[in-house]
Amino acid sequence: AQSVTQLGSHVSVSEGALVLLRCNYSSSVPPYLFWYVQYPNQGLQLLLKYTTGATLVKGINGFEAEFKKSETSFHLTKPSAHMSDAAEYFCAVTGSYIPTFGRGTSLIVHP
Amino acid sequence: DAGVIQSPRHEVTEMGQEVTLRCKPISGHDYLFWYRQTMMRGLELLIYFNNNVPIDDSGMPEDRFSAKMPNASFSTLKIQPSEPRDSAVYFCASSTLIRGNTEAFFGQGTRLTVV
């Protein structure tokens, strides 16, 4: 069995501030972990993924995430938020080939 | 590749009517997923196929929902009869495990409104 918990349905930051979106997972097998972004009226796009190897993963648009097995976490960060980052972000885990998604976190960026 | 293609993008129908949503997965992908997205329940997995065979349909809410995958390049999700509570965005996604690729690629979705 696998599950994902995203802490905070909404996160609000000022432009230029640090972005931190939290994700905790559970999986009965070594997980593959993903972050997706969804812009209004669009499908989900892959931001980054962790499969094996380096635990700090870099993605598109300056985002990165760190896999911490001991904490069962895969938090998403970006040093400096941009207005264009405003979107819905989904964390997902695949332990058995089938992706399970969190409820999503809406990122709001204030000028 | 053009990515996962869904049609129609928008569908408005009256309660009781049959609705058919269509999906063309990425060529070469052997997994196909149907998801439903609502504000109340988030992103729910309805059913998935592997090599055109339905593997798990436990997420299908009711017998009114059915899905088929007659070949590797086409799948349908049908709702008959439709009800207002079926209003949601329906996503199709595909993936493959070949070459270690594991992520699901999503279509643009079909926004269904049942009035």
C-alpha cells in the first residue's frame, strides 16, 4: 500500500521568497517519488522525480526536492518565487507502478 | 510524440445522457490510467490498464461507469446514465517502465458538466 500526504492545501509567499511545499509518503516498497505542477485548465506536468541515486533532485523552473528516507519526506523547494510559479502542485508516489497522488497544494505568489 | 490526447476538452450534457470520453496514449506506453479530479476528492484513480487489459477498476464509482481499451492506441471512459455529481475533470495518463521511465504523462483533461 502507498499513500501521500501534502501538508497545507494552500501556501502563500511573496515574490522572491523561498518556496517550501511539504510532502510525506508511505510505501511498502522502495518508492519512486514525483512532483507535478498543474496550471489552470491544464493537465499535470512533471516537475521532477526521484527514482534511485542522488537524493537531491533538480527539476525544471528552478525547483528541487530532497528524498529523506528516515523522514519519509520529499519536500519541494525553490529559492526565489516568481509570479509564474502560481499553480497547483501535486506530490506522487509509485511503489507498485501505479502512481498515487496527494491532495495538492495551491501555491499563491504575491507581488 | 504529441503526448496524451484527450477528447473532447469540454463536454456539457443533460442528466441521463450517455457520455463518452476518449484517450489516445503515448505510443509505446503500456500503462493507461483514468483519473477524476474534483475539489472535494482531489485526484482519484478510477481504473488502469496494462497492455490493454483492465487491471484494477476498484476506483470506478458505480456501474454507470465503464472503460475499455480495444487496442494500444485508444481508450474510452463511458458514463451511462450521467448525473450532475459526475461533473468533474477527467484525466487520462499513460506510462511505461521501459528504460526505467516511471512517470505518468497526462492529457489535458476533459471537463465534464452534467446539468
